[in-house]
Amino acid sequence: MVIKLPEYVGAKEARSFMRALQPELRRDRPRVVVDMSAVQDMDSAALDMLLDCMSQIARRDGAVKLAGISPQAATVLELTRMDQIFEMFPTVSEAASSFSMARVDNNKLSDEASAQPAVA
Amino acid sequence: MENIGVILTIAGPAHTASDGAGGAPRKRIEKTKATSPLLMGSPAASCDVLGQSIMDRVVARLRGFGAQRISIISEGKLAGCTATSTNASLYRAGSTPGFWPAWDSVVSEYLNQGMETLLLVRLGPYVELDLPDLLRFHRETASPLTQVYHRQDALDLVVVDAARLRDGTGSFRSRLSGLIPQRQRYAFTGYANRLTEPADFRRLVQDAFSGRCGLRPVGREVRPRIWYGENARVDRSATIVAPAFIGAETFVEASCTISGASSVERQCEVDCGTSVDDCCVFPGTYLGMGLNVTHALVKGSRLFHLNRKIEMEINDSRLIGATSTSRQLGRRARSVLGGNGTFGSSLVTRSSQLASLLTTRRFGRLS
């Protein structure tokens, strides 16, 4: 699921975002890409929103990734140290493809794990 | 020093570099490189650099060379600058009669007082001029007008023979224009910073710390290359990495780090756990809890990121903003009562709490 954030993200926009997120949260291992390319301004309600999103998705063993982060959004994320807790990608497609790569890697790991006893 | 009158002009926020209103001699004498007089919304000359505004420093330097009569013509209000602080005549031309009539009246006043030489300076660039040497050159060349050049670029710094302005008709501005063809060029080789961009301002602070220019921090050197202004309060658990400047009446709270040749000017507050690296924090700025402020100029709620070259307004006073009077008074009261600086921990924002928790969970430590 890709959710694009508007130019300004405050409390109202944060509520809309969380509503839009609900269908994805009903799935097992939800995968969400937040497109932040249009964001020019965001306040602490937006930061709370991202953290809420991350913790709710993490509870369902999913992942949230940020993409196309505008310089303004990048500045706020860096300012609040949130750049250290989110995975960030230059574009939405790169963020989306990182999910499938992760799946390939996981499959590879599980194949190797199952193969190990035979080798031993 | 001979009888010299100095006119310093400062453009206000209403004008841009192109209209030339802030520079008395600029457009008419020689077009200089486009210079913006504003730095994050106010004239660069009124901004504090390591405890004192550029304008106050220029005035003090001119006084050091023996200039007795100094007038400042400003189009806007100059924060933290008064005629008393500069010991100069201060004219606000933002209202009537306007910039040029104010300029003409100051020139007229100087001529009536029998000044022999006028020094006209547009405050924008910061220039460490050797005034006696400039005046010597002006006398030796017997030119009616001398303009200062730095690396082939004309600076808004002109010496004029007052007697030549007395003659003639029309406004003094037009008489000055009439002297342009006879101007001499004075090549200045000392320190100059055009202050056209925020990065230039940052460079000025770095140059001051490294001794590349003559600016010195106003305060007490508490440790090698770490200066504190009067009544600056730094929590014992805070880390200050040299070189650094903490301005007067500024509070640096628990677990903060100030590094990367940063300056935090007067009456600021850096709240608990915040890191400030490679930054200039302008007077009266509040930096919220647990922040990571890097490569930036911060003035109230405005932040200019030096690497990304963007200026943005952060409309959330829990992150950055102006230091409120009540908060400042509270801090001062607690410092008087012997508070340990941990009071603010009850004011942790939900974001910084969650961010810290998640960082701890992910990396196993607090960043």
C-alpha cells in the first residue's frame, strides 16, 4: 500500500492518514510505503502519526518505509532523529521493490536453514 | 584622525538587493555583485555574531580608529540595536521622510559641522577595513571620491571629500553622483565577507573561531576556545566541544551536546538531550527536547539547512521557536533557586519519547 502525504501534514491530515491505513492493518504482515515527496511542512502531530503507524504495523510483523522524501521533510525527520528509525528510499518504486527483495532474501534464508541439516 | 563623519546605511526588509535603497553610493557609483541585505528575515548587520551584532562591532571598530561622528540610517527596526548601544545617531527612515531625504539631511548636518571627509558605508558585507590606510590613500591620490575594492569587486564603502559636496546644486545624492567619473580605486586586501548567503554568515562565525578574522567572542573563556556570555547556564551533564560560544542568559539543559564550532547566541534555550552541531543559533531561540540540530542556522521558528540550502518555518513550538518570556523567567528563577535542570523532563513530547523508545529498541541504545 502506498499513501501519499499532502503538502502540509498536521493533526487533521494525520487522522486522515490513520483512517486510510486501517484496511492494510487488517492484513497479515502489512507493507506500507509513505510517499513524502510533496511534504513542505509538518508538525509534531505528523511525527506522532508516523510513529503510531510504525508501531501498529510492527505489531502485525509488517514494515513501513518512507519514500521520495522532500528536503523539508528530511530536515524535520533529521531534526527529530526519526531518520534513524525509518527506512528511507529515494523513490516509491525503490521502496516497494525493497519489500519484494526482502521476501526473496527471507525465502533464501529459510531455504538455507532447511538445507543445513542435510549438509550436516 | 582628521575630521571625519561616517554614515552607515542598512536596508530594511521591505527592500531587496536590486533597488539599491540600502546602499547610498552603491548603484550610482559602481554596480557591485547582487547582495541581499537580509539574513533570515532581518538585515545581516543587525544579527549577533558571537555575542555582538555586526553593526555594533563595525561602530566600535570605527570608534577605535578615532571616528567621532557616526550616523546609522536604517529602513527598518534593528533588533537589539539602539543609539545608546552603538553610541551613534540612529535614524529610522522606514517612515517619513524616507531613506534618501534622511541621508541628505545627515550629509547636510555633517557639512554644517565642518566635516572634511565623509565615509559612506552600506552595512551588508562585513569588512575589516584599515581606516587610516584608506584615508591616507584618499589624501595621497587627491581624489574627490575613493571606492574600496576587494578582489576586483566594488564594496559599498566610499570616502568622499566633503568640500566637493558643498559645491554645486541639487540634492547631495546627485552631487555625489557627479563625482563618480573622478573616483579612485582602493584595493583592500584584508578580511571581507559579503554575507550574501546564510552560508557566508556561518563562515564568518567559523572564521572568528579559527582566528581568520578579527571578531572575538564577547564573553568569558571558561575553557580553551569555549566562551560563555554573562549569566549563561550550562548543565553539568551537557557536553560543550571547543570551539563553541554560549551567549548571555542562555540555558543549555541536561545531556545536551554543543559541537562543530557552534554558536548559541543570547537568551536561547537548548532543552534536554538536544544535540547542536555545526550551527548558528540566533538570539531568543528555543530548541526543543531530544532534537538533532545539524548544519543549520536557526532563528526562532525559522531554520536554514546549510547542506540542503532550504529555509523553512517550523510551526511547532515544541520543536523549535522563540524563547517565551515566561519560560525564560522560569529558567532564571530555577537557576536562582538552585534547580538541577531536570524540571523540564516532565515536559517530554510524545514524539521524542516514542522516538527514543523505538531507537532504543532498534539499536539497543539511546542515540
